[in-house]
Amino acid sequence: MIDIRLKRVYDPVDPDDGLRILVDRLWPRGFTREKLHADLWLKDTAPSADLIQRFHQGRILWQEFKDSYISELALQPQAVAELLDMADRGRLTLLFAARDRDQNQAIILAEFLRAKSQAF
């Protein structure tokens, strides 16, 4: 199984993080590239701005957000393949800025990648 960790951008950097990838559509406010220590920024793997807005405004619930985001990910096969390739080579740490550690796009993306990696 691939090794994926999740961290808020505010969490300390750890040498065991592996490849650190920002998976938010927007760059986190107040962070420089040096301060964030992100190796990559894959904003195309983030949910669409409309989907994020509907979720944050409470117009859709978690399960609908999750289902819609997975549908969006299915339309990004090249980005997903790139992430899976990187995960095959070592640990990934997906970075996100959301306050909620239990309901955010990085959790969904990690689950999606784990499921895809097991399908092969």
C-alpha cells in the first residue's frame, strides 16, 4: 500500500514527510515557498472553486462534497497518475490549509489514491 500522510500547512515540517505536496487550489495566505517547504503545488488536484464554495457555505453536505470531488478527480487522470507514480517511489505528505482535520479535500484525495493504487 502507498504511504500517504496528511498535514495542515501550519504543522511543523518533519524529515520523515517525504515529498510534500500542497493540494489546495489557493496558496495559503502568509506563506512563502521557503516557509511552507512544499516540494510541489498541484492545484489541479484540488476541488473546483465552485465546489469548495458550496461546501463552505453549507449548501452541500460532506458526502455530496466528497462524491462531487471524486467525480472531478476522475476527470484528471494525468494528475492522478502523476501522484500515484510519486507515491510508488516513496512517502507523500499532502498539505492542506483547511481548519477541519476530519473533513477536507486532502482526506478524500488520499483515500482516492489509496483505492486507485490497490486497483492495480
